[in-house]
Amino acid sequence: MVKRSGILIATAISASLFLSACTSRPSEEELRQLNDLKAEVSALEKQVPDKEKEKAKLEKEVAEKNGKLQECQDDQAAVRKALGQ
């Protein structure tokens, strides 16, 4: 998703530069902006694997906590049943 966003941003800026330019060459400012966006996209793409690992770790923790919660609820139900409630 981050990768797509970066590509879309770069494409949108490139398209706007192309459509609004009066010359066939981009200005220095336009080239700087494009290079800045490329660097940002690259940095974000490098973060994706780490974020995916972090997400998997958090999902595992949630699953473990849900399992413990279910155990507690089962124990509570057994106690209530034993007490005749």
C-alpha cells in the first residue's frame, strides 16, 4: 500500500510537470522535487518488510491474549456452573 502511494504520488507529479511545462526540459526545482519523492518512496519501501514483521508479531500477541481470555471465560463459566448459577 505504501509502495502504491509513493508510485501514485510520483506519477501524479510527473504528469503535472509534463502537462504544465512549456519547455521540453524540467526545471531544476522540478528535478529536485522528483528526486526528493524518489528518495522518499525508496525509504518507505525499505520500511515495509519491518512493518510486516511487526504486524505479524502483534497479531500473534493478540491471538495469544485472546486464547488466555477464552480460558479465563471458560474457567469462570465452570465456576458459575459449579456454584449453581
